[in-house]
Amino acid sequence: MAILKKIITVLLLPVCLSGCYEDFIPETDVKPVLCLNSLITAGEPIEVKVSHTWLFTENMQPDANVDDAVVIIVVNGEEKGAEYLPKEGDHIKISADSRRYGHAEAEVTVPYAVPIEIVDWEPTVTGAWSYEKPEQKKMCDISFNLKAEIVVDDPRETENYYWFTSNSFYSDHDSDGDHGDGVLYEPWRSYADVYFNMGILKYEAEPIFSEHIGVFESISGSDPYGFSFFTDRQFSGKSYTLHIQFSDGRYEVESSDWNEELLECGYEFMLYSVSESYYNWANYVWQRDEGPRGDLSELGFGEPLWGYSNVSTGAGVVAAQSSSTCRLNLKDFIETNFKITE
């Protein structure tokens, strides 16, 4: 009988703990505040987006634009207009005022670009063929992997933050590119019928892309995919060699009017020197989307993962960046493997 009572208790427990549900809007005295967002790039006009916060309980995102906001940009202590082009080393303060949402401000210093250099590279062919049709139309296709070593010369004076990314070029024309994950899928070019795919950047091949991953994240199976930000903590004031690898690259061409310029293609590697605010924001996004803390927070098993902001109101990010580039031309590599002749 005792066992039966326990079974009945267990069966009735969910019923006892369940009840009626109803939607409610919690009362709160939290007022919306100004939100500032700006990514300042050396040599480009400063654009500032001013919006305001809203309650999470609102079903749909409202129109968050603030029409009455007055934005002031101060560079090195002097107010500047919209036509000003920021320079490396500029200290920039952005402030905004609105009658309804109050005041917000943030400061950032534009970092100096750090030069990079390709010191070694090695492509590996994974498949190749070429064909010339009777009407003299030439067709070529090559698949490859790529390894490259790129040296970063870190300055001694400051603590530096970096973001590595890449783009493609071919036929002496810059592509639109994908300025995020280093992966580029180009459409067929109508005037030349050229297709060039950089391939997939292997983030795990460069250890420094994982420096933000702690023991807990490693145990949880986190990897650096999509995150190519890093700091100079491991090589402050010294040189560091990035080991970059791409897999599944591909070059194709089909032309009835052959021109050697069609062989001009390759990689454009870019190293952005970014402000601490940009690095912290990127790190937060990775923790939220890829790290275990974001998952635990969302499920209620961990502390809330607060968003990052360097704005006085706690809403928005004002960041800065400058860049240096270097190019790797694959023309000789492609020509050697296809032995294309007139």
C-alpha cells in the first residue's frame, strides 16, 4: 500500500503543479534610451545610426529611429562636420541628444594599420582538366587547396586588436566579395565566363583564432568557426606568422576569344586593426551564437549573457578600424597546371 501511495503521488504531482496560463505585460519603470551605433573607418566618412531601446515584451520591433536627435562629432577636441574623413590616431567622441530619449555619448580612437606580408604560400591541386573545342573555345577547370603564411608586425606602444579577412580578385577586376567569413562564391562573369571560388577558410588551422576560447568552451566542443579576431597578447611588440588555409578552391574559364588576363586571379588578404570596442562586441556575438554560455543563458541554466556596449546609455557600440592588404596572384600556378597556349 505504501508503494501504491507513492505511485499515486508521483502521478498527481504534475497535475498539482500545473495551472492556468495567461499572457501578461510586466509593469516596469524602465524608460527607453538612446542607442548609438557607428563603425568608423580611417579615410571614410563617419556614419552614425541613432535609435532607441524598446521592451523585450513588445511583439514586434517598433520603428526605432529617432528623428529629433542632434548628433555632434568631436575629433581631437574639435567639432567636425559630416564631410570629415577620420585619420589613424584620431580620438573621436560622438554624442547625441533627443528631447524624448535624452543624451548618449561614446568615445573611440582610430587604430593605426599594421602592415602584413605573405612570406610563403603553397597551393595543392586536387583536380584539374583543360579542353580545347574545334571552334577554338578553351575550357579549363582546376580545384585546389591553399596554405599561406602571413607575417604581422605588431607595434610595441599599444595593446592591439585585429581582424583577419579576405577577398578575391580576378581578371584585374576587384570582386564585390564577402567581407565577413572569407568565403566567396562568384557568379559567372558574362563578358569572360570566368568563375573563381576562394574556397573555405579553415579557422582551426590558425591557433590564435582560438585564443578567446577557454577551457569550459573547449570541453563543450566550441570551435573558432567564423571568428578571425585576435589580440597581440601572445606577441606584443613582435612579429607573428598567421597560418592561413583554404580548402576547396576552384577556378573555371570558358572563352572563345582567349586572353591571358583571364588567368589573373587570386586572394586579397586584409588585416584590420580594430578598436577594443569592436573586438569586445565581436567576442560577445561569438559567445552568444557559438559559445556554451549563450546556450545555457537562453535555457535558464546560467547567468544572463549581457550584450556589450561602450555607449553611456548601455545601448549600441561605437567602434573604429583601419586596414592593410596584400595580394596573392595565382596566375602562374594556374597557367602551369593547365599549360594554356595560344
